[in-house]
Amino acid sequence: MPISAKYVHTNLIAENWKQLAQFYIDVFGCQPIPPERDLHGDWLEAATGVHGVRLQGTHLRLPGYGDEGPTLEIYQYSQTMEGQTRGVNRPGFAHVAFAVEDVDAACQAVLDHGGGPIGEKVQVEIPGAGCIRFAYVADPEGNVIELQHWDKS
């Protein structure tokens, strides 16, 4: 039997949290939830296992779910680890997805705000689910975003 749970947030670790948060505000209409965070101390070192750690960032309310919906948590660590190249097929966190009315316009908005393309826009019929048109793009720091539009008729 599963535990009682409610989805709360997805966390992105940014190189520049203010610029990355502004991208998600400008392109997807995410709303900042005050206060901005500036976290440090023994408790954070104990929780993260990182000596001298400091986290700065914000929570952004994701669009479409009202005031109690999940958030995108964007933090910047005072010190970071070098990681593997991001990609849609890398194990672990792969992408965040947004339902959009127009995939082409959404892709262009991402590009206009400093993001980049990953693959091609595709459309496919998923038996029993409908027709999806989608594309993978990247935010300005290379995090993968799926832009999708479903026609379930």
C-alpha cells in the first residue's frame, strides 16, 4: 500500500538562479512565491553533506494549478559539482514538461529568451491516448523542457 503523498516541487540547480527564474517567468508565466531564499548554517550542512554550503534561490508557482499547485524550486549552490552532460536519455532527472496551445510558438518563445533546440518537433498518434505534438528544448542553462499539445479527439 502506498504512503499518503502529495507532489510539492521539482528542484533545478542553477548556475545563475535569478536569470534562470526569469526565463521561466517570462516564457511560461510561472509566478514567484516570496520570500527569496538565502539558506545557510549547520542545519543545511547536515542536510546536504556539503561543508560551508549556502543556497540562494526562489520557488516559482507552476502555471495551471492555482495558488496551491506545485512549484519549480530554483536554487544556486555556493559551490557545485561538475556533472555529466544533460540529455533526454541521461539517467535521473530528465525534463520538465509544459502543456501548450501551440508547440511552434512555445519553441520560438524559448529560443527568444535564450534557450535552445534539442531535436525536431514531432507528431504521433498514441493508441488509446490521442495524438501528441511535442518538442524537446533547453532552457538557457541546458535543462531539458518538453513542450506538448494533445489532441484527444
